Amino acid sequence: MSEVGPIEIQATERGAQSRRGAVVLTFDSVNTAFLGPYGNTWLATPGWNQLAASSLLMEQCLTPNTQAGEAFQNLWGGTNGHTTLAEQLCERSVTSRLISDDEKVLQIARETGFSSVETMAVPSATQAVDDLEQTTLFQQIDTALHRISSADHSATVNWIHLQGMMGPWDAPTGMRDTLFDEEIGDPPTWILPSPITNQDPLDSDDLLRWQVSYGAQIQVIDFCLQATQNWLEAIPSSIRPLLIVSAPRGCNLGAHGSCLDDATLWTDTAQVPLFVVDGEHTRSLRSQGLASWLDIGPTLIDYVTEPPYADSRSLLHRIKQPGMTCRDRCLLRSQHEVGIRTEDWFLKLRKSSEPNLFVKPDDRNDINEISQRLGSITEQLRLALTELRDSKTESASTGIPGRLKD
């Protein structure tokens, strides 16, 4: 069975109105475990919750690479003779516009043919601010939304990408205080925390410091999402653009020793949030089937094409069929590791090391390594991983083992 399943998709009818444009909003290094729609209960995320109530939410979306630049290159760049995403949009008379504070991502957009590439300045942040509206992220979002307010919503894909969690952590101090346990001292005051590359899990106090600081900054993004949704609702429904919210990669916060380190491959770094908002069509929908960051491309092309084109990777098909499964595997990479993710398993390999196998989605944090107990499953997945990595397409023909039955 191939990664992109042989599902015959017929052109779906999404109204007689002409195609509207789209807004894609991405923040770097968002860990889904900190978001209410993905199961978080200790951190208030009303903006993410509101977004989930308005969207098609992909519960198991994976990035192809834990390095943000590589993830964007894989999504935007043309491979195996295909044109780039921007070129495909241009062929449909749709312009592509990027607004970003990440120079590497800006350069990839230039190289892949974006119609417009605009730099977003990063304000210098040296301390926590007093109010959410003073945070770096909110100032950036506010500026970006004002820039695209006058855009032609019928013929433009506006992509806003911000460094997000890799930028300043300048959430108001009171937010960290509220989340922190005063019995172990004061919460950290860092604004630009340094990555940690330890191999052993952090002790409980240090883990809490990282989680509280990261959680407060997630709440800053949450505030930005509330503003974005208010901005979207103010646009007349007849010209309101499609909204996609995601992240090019996740983020590790000490469960396996490392923090803000993209060299290792874990679920924390490989799983990303993905929400698709299309008015009344996407109210509180969830899809548990595998999805990829790469599916954003076919979804945008599908949305601006008349009539819709038959690509099973377009997430728009899951609006009417949330249970649809279009992939049975995703290839994952980091700087030092490669892995394969199926609906039931996560296998990762590091050169000169034994494979690691985890049950999915039950073992959310990759705690129970079982490769020695399930040698046959491990070998089948290793073969599938090798074939997928060596192939020149997203597909491979090796069978994928399902979950073992009790």
C-alpha cells in the first residue's frame, strides 16, 4: 500500500462562488502537547480552542523534517520534475505572498518563486513586557494583518511565518508566575533560552521551569490567534479567505533531555498542529488519519482551482469525510536521525545505533521502547523506511504492519 493511498477523489462541490484566496499562518516550534485541542489540560488556550471549534483539525500531522528550513523547502520546492508551489499558484492566476521574520525562510520563498517576499522586523526584546499587546509576536501579527487587509482575497495566498517559539520569550512575567510552583523558587526570567542537548531527561524542577516559560509563550500565540480570528470574522463571508494554521516543526522540552534541539527525532519535534478553517464547512471537525505538513500544498492548489482537482492529499476532501485515510506512512528526518510514522507505529533510526520502536498513538511521549519485544514489526518497518527513503516519490510499496490485537 502506498503512502498516498489509491483513493479516487471526485471533484467536490464547495459552492458556486468563485475561488477565494487563502491565509496561511505558521509559527516555528509549536509542541502540540501544550494545546487544548490536542489534550492539554493544565494550560488555558482559549484561542487554540476557538480555532478548533471553527476548523478541520488534523490530530496526527507530521513534519518531514525537524529543521524548519528543510520543512519549508520540502513543501514549497519543486521535486522530481514538479513545479514549485508558487509556480503552480501562478499557473492558476493566483499570487503568492510571504511575510516573515525568518531570513532562511524568506530566502527559500525567493528561490521557489513567490510573487512577493516581505521582511518582518524582529523587535529587540530584552525583558518581559507588561501587557500581551506589547509582546513581539502580537506586534508582528498586528502589523502583518494590517499589511494584507487591503489584499485581493480572491487571488492571493498570503503566508505569514514567524519564528514564534524560536524568537523572544517575552510573555508578561505574571503569566509565568501564575503557572509556576512557588515552592521551588522564582520562575526563570530568560528571554532567549539556549538550546539543551542532554541525553538524559531533565530533573523535575528544571523540566517545570522550561514548561512554564514555554507555556506562557504559547499563551502569547494564543492571544495572537484570537486577534487573527477576530480579523477574519470581520471580512464579509463572500470574500473571506481560507485560513490554515500550522507549524513547520514541533519542539522538545526536556522529556528526553534536549530542549529547542532540532537534531533529534521524537514525537515532540515531529508532530505539528494543523487547522483548516473554511467558514461553515469546517465546524468542529477532527480527522484522526495521518496527515503531513506537505499536504498544505495540495490543499491550497485544490482550493484555488476551478473545478477542484483530483489529488487525494488535499485536506479539503476530509471536510466531508474526516475519517478518510490518504496516507499510511510519513517519512521523518532530523539532522542525525530518520524515522517512519504510521497510524500504529513510530520507528526511528540513527546511524550505527539500534532502531527504536514506539506504539502510536498510545505512547504519546515515546517512553516505552519495544523494538526488542517486536522484532518482526521492527524489521518490517525498517524495510519500509529504507524503501521510502530511497524512493524518488512520497510512496513506497512495502506493506505496513498494523497494531497487534490482544
